[in-house]
Amino acid sequence: MAERKSPLGLFPRKVTVISGAFGSGKTEVALNCAFALKRAGEEVAVVDLDIINPYFRSREAEKWLKEQGIGIAGGAGEAGYADIPALSPSIVGALEKPGLKVIVDVGGDGEGARVLRRFAHHLPPGEAELLVVVNPYRPHSRTEAEVTELVGVLERESGLKAAALVANPHLGRETSPEEFWYGYRLVQDFSQKLQIPIRFVSIEVNLYARLPACRISEDLFPINRYMRLPWEVEI
């Protein structure tokens, strides 16, 4: 496998915007990015601009973030937990604070990405980049055409060019090493045809431990699962 880079190498800009289609796992990736940066000694904040998905949102992980000393912005008081586009002034403070690494969780369609434009003039020039999470087992990112359309919509509506893809091939908790490997190869193919590099390949920690030794071009980024659907309970 490729040598694992430090989080500072994976997220070199002040602001990392993470988006992707519904069900891609982008919020899980965003949270794990923030935790990795914090462990590396960075001051970190998560900005939640996902006004589309009512189930998986980084605001729902506020307790874990605060316990790790990670700030979170994205709601105007209690309105931040409603399914309305009420955005907190604390977002501007996070984007403009010197020395603060910011992970931005953005909704994965035109309406979601468009929210980012409201804060475009607060993004430091040259210090913000867009990463697109791709899970080829989920709708809207299963084919080259779908991924091309997804990237085009996100770029057009957010005002940012996609710097890289994040390969996140999985079918939930029961993903097998073979399914992971097949999905990874699909995202590799999308990357080559779109001429957009893969920044890293995310994989759930339990599956990472089961993955046989193999050659992989990109950095592997093991992630923990923090988000739960409302009907899920701990076993």
C-alpha cells in the first residue's frame, strides 16, 4: 500500500470544502478529516452548510466535536437544527480566523452547493479547495456520466473547481474487501477519465483491518463511523 501521508499533506489549504452525492458518506469523511487534523495538532473548526440532508449532518456530531476541542458553526441558534437554510454568523468568523483549519460540509446538489456562494468573499484567495466524495455504490455517482454531472453541478454552483476526488467505496457496515476493491477501481476509472486526481481513499477502520495487503496508488484514510440514522441504536 502507499505510504500514509500526514493530515497536513492531505488537507494543505486553510479551507477544505467536502461535498458529494446523497449517501456518498461525505459528512463522515468531513468529521474524520477534522478529527485527524486535531490529532495532528491543528486548531480546527467544522462548518456545516448541508441544508439538504435531514439525517446525516455534522451538526448532529456536535458533542463529539466539542469533546475534542473542535469548533462547529452552521446554525443560527436552535434554527440550526431545523431543515431550513438558517446560517450562523459564526461561519464567517471561522472562515476569516487566522491559523484555523476549516472543514466545510456542503450539500451534494446544486441547491446545497449554492449556499457556499453566500460566503465566497470570506474564503481566503487560493486557500480554499473542493473535494468531491464519490461512492460508486450510491445513486448519482455510479457511472462516469453521473460523476461528471455531479462534479459539474458542484463546481458551477459553489464557484470552486474540484481539486480532487475522495474515493469512498462502501455498502455500509457489511462491505467486504472485494466490494471495497471493486468500488475503488471504479473511482480510479472515473478519476482518469475526468482527469481529476484522487486525494485519498477512505475506508472504515474495521474493514481496513481486514483488507489484505495490496498495492494501491493513493493514500488510505481509515475512518470511524460517527453518524447514525434516527432509527439506529448502538448494539
